[in-house]
Amino acid sequence: MDDRRNDGGPAFPIPPIVIGEQMFDDRAADGMSLRDWIAGTTAAGLVAAHPFMHSNNEFRTGRIKSVAGLAYQIADAMLEARK
């Protein structure tokens, strides 16, 4: 069974440079996945929108993993909606 997650592919790929007939692929890179990019930007928004994330207490500490998990759930939903 294939349980690989749809990561949306690379978010900011850098294609190889072709000049004439010569390819320079030493700069080519896939970068982060689209899923990671969406989750990261979502997490930033969630943290900015919730004042409890700015206080230094046990409640904040316990919520960090919840925010990260929610950000990836949102990213997965967005990738699913693209199909």
C-alpha cells in the first residue's frame, strides 16, 4: 500500500539553466514542498491572530503542537481542494 502524503510538489522550484545546448543544473533545486509552505504561512497567521500565543505560560506551551497540527490539517485540505 502506498501511504505517501500528497505534498503538492515543490513550492519554489529552481529549474536548470539551459544556455544553447548546455545545461547547468548545479543551481536546480526543488525547495520546500507546497504542503510545508502552506502550513508555515498558516501557522504564522494562527499565531498572529491569537494573543494567547504571545504569553509565556503553560497554556501557550501546550498549544504550540496544536497550532502546528492544525496548520498541516489546513494545508492538507487546501491540497485536496486543488484536485
